[in-house]
Amino acid sequence: MTLLYGYIFYFIAALIGISIGYHRYFTHRSFHTSPYIENLMLFLGLICGGRSALTWAAVHRMHHAKSDTEQDPHSPKHKGAWNVLTSKWHVDYIPKKYIVDLIKNPRVVWFHKYGKYIHITYAIFMLFGGVNLFMMFVVIPFILAWVGFGMLNYFAHANGQPNNVALLNLIAPGEGWHKQHHLKPMSVRLHKYDIAGICIERIFTKSKFSN
């Protein structure tokens, strides 16, 4: 049951934190929401192994600008399948143009500066609750995020161009409709079964916390 509950928690946290938050909100500005929701997305993205939303969004913007070329930060063709699948690729330099709006957001900057301490504190707190709690809410989400988004970066560009891989939604929730995303990066809803788009339309843009 630990694995099942860990997966369910990961799916929800990655959906809100990474797909809706880091990706569609902070990177592409696909919708508007409130500072309360921003903090929730930043926290959930952090504990799913997304690390800083500032660098995550910047690298993803670089990916769109240079998609499937030698300058693509995580192109499987140019960076190597193993590096992309295991998220071992890295970026040496991020031009300021990719972060100029992000560094104006105090919540993004605060989580960027203190994120590792927040994650460590969260992990220690969960460990006090027992090994099962630690596994469900710390270890499993972190591993699944690295595996899931590594698989996304590889399989969604395995033939040198963006592909739809619906099964990837099971481990990278909301991200399987990758071809549609590259065609219309700012779209909220990419498919009639796009769970991230459905949540944005029905919850995050209509929440009592929204502006």
C-alpha cells in the first residue's frame, strides 16, 4: 500500500506542482491565479524533485526556443538517450532573457533561494512520522518525478520532433500531449482528456483564491 499511496500522492503533487505550476503557469503563463495558489504550486513542484521553478522554467523556455537542435538542453538526439532518461543533462548558462519576468516574482525567488532547506525540513518532518510516511511523501515522489519527466523528455522527442505519448500521462501527469503543446505552448487544454487542462479550467482559474 505504501507504493500505491506514494504514487497517488506523487500524481496529484506532480500534476499541480510540475505540470500545472512549473510548466503551464510559471513557464508559459497560460492562465492567471493568486499568490496563494502560486505558493502551493511552488511547494508541490519542489517536493516532486522539480527543484527551483526559476531554473526549471528557464530551461524549458530554452527547450522551446531551440527544440530538437544542438542547443536544446535535453534533446535525446544531441544529449544522449541515457543522459535524458536519467535527467543527467545540465545547462551551463541561462541567458537573462529567459528569466527576466521570473526574477520579478518574490515567491519564485524565495523558493529558489530557500528551496533545498524547505525540502530537507519537509523530509525530516515526514521521517519523524515513520518510515512509511517518509517513503510515501518524500522518496517515492522524488524518484517518480525524475523517472517520469526523464521518460517524457526522451520519448516525447525520440524521433527528433515532438510526439504525443498518451501513456506518459501515467507518470508525467498532463504531459503526454506533447505534440499539441509544442504547436500551441500557451494553450491551457491540449486534449479533451488533458487532466491538467481540465483542472486549470475548473479549479485553478475559478478558485476562491484566484484573482
